[in-house]
Amino acid sequence: MRRERFTRIPPLSLILCALFFSLCGLSGCSSPAGGFPGTNTVIDWVNFVRFGGITYIAVDTRPGRALARSDLGPVFATVQFKLEGNVHDPGYQTKDGDAAFLAAGSKVYTVKGYRPTFRLAAQQDNGLTLYEADTNPHARKGGDLLDIEGKVRSIGILSEQDAITELGAIKDRSQVAKLVDEIVQAPVDQKRQGGDLSYFLAFHLFDGTVVKRTYWPDTGLLERGILLPASFGQAIKAALPT
């Protein structure tokens, strides 16, 4: 029997393929295996949970601090179904209560200071995993996806190569507040694709955590689907070394 295994999508590709994940059940990729009897497909799932129609993706907390138990609020929901090891159809459509790796019965918590439509957390592998909203069918403006208004200390512009190396930064409080306001007021189109050149923007929050998102300056798109004005791109460009 032929065994097919798919490589887990790395973080950079995850952003570009997020719409595809939502269509094919958040598996690493699709395969014709589901259409050929006798073929066993092994899926490498992206680490996600879904509640209330919102798909949350596990995020890298660097370069900020890791989540602590003191950050957790009340239980928000309970995982109903674990996909890893139980689903072998790449065409599976995810449902509320699904999780890629969390076992059924796992508690998922709110995060203090943030709306549950933006951040959730769960115990996983002897640590805490932070989940942030990736796709939200109810989002109409940036603030519906990113609950960061009044919470950003500075904005780092990171290399697309490693999402860690800082190429530039915006630290002036009034400018930071203006840019964050542009984000939360911007319209959202979650079907919109990114461009060629991209950076990671690291929003350093006052509580020491970081929100990190891909930004495509040529299209003005901040993932996931936030359509920013030209003034935002001009500010980012001005913060980069010449």
C-alpha cells in the first residue's frame, strides 16, 4: 500500500495558504488520495482550534514573552474532536469544537485583557499555546481581527526570512497610535491575496507579548485580509534603513 505523507506548511507559507486551509479543512495540503481506493493519506495538520466559526492558529510568541498561567482567564470552550489520528480525508470540513492536536475534552481559555474573538490559549505539551484568530467570517474591519487598540508600545519591522531579525522600528507613541488606529478601522477582505515583497510586523504590546503578522507593502495587505491605506505603507517604508 502506497503511503503518502505531506510536509507541514512552514509559518511563511501558512500565511499565503490560509484561504486554502479553510477550504480543505486546514490540512497540510490536498491530495488525490481521497479519490483513489486503497491509498492511505497521512495529514500533517496545522495547529488550530475552531469555535464560533472562527479559526484560531497557534502563534509563535517570539520576540515577546511566552504566555504564563497568570495570563489565563476563564474557560472559554471545550474541544469536542481531535483531528490528528482520527481524520484521514484531506477534504474534511472543520467544525466548531475541532482541534488539530488538542484531545477531546481539553479546556481552552480566554486570555486576560483580550477579546476571545482574538486570543485563546490551551495547555499543550507541558506548556501553554497561544492561539490567535486567523479567519473570522464576521470580521468587517481590522479591529474585529486584531484586538490591539490602545495596547501597542512599538512596532517592529521584521525580516521575512526568519520573522525575528528587526530591520526597523516605530517607537514614537503618537505615530504608533495613529498606525494602530488605521489598522483597527481598515476594511477586511479575507479572500484577498498578498503580493511579492513582504515583512513581518511585530506589535509589541504593553503586557510584554507580541502580535506578529505578515504585511505586503505593494498591496497594502496586513494578514489576515486587512486592507491598509497608502499612509500606513509610507510610515513603514520611512522606518526602514535607506
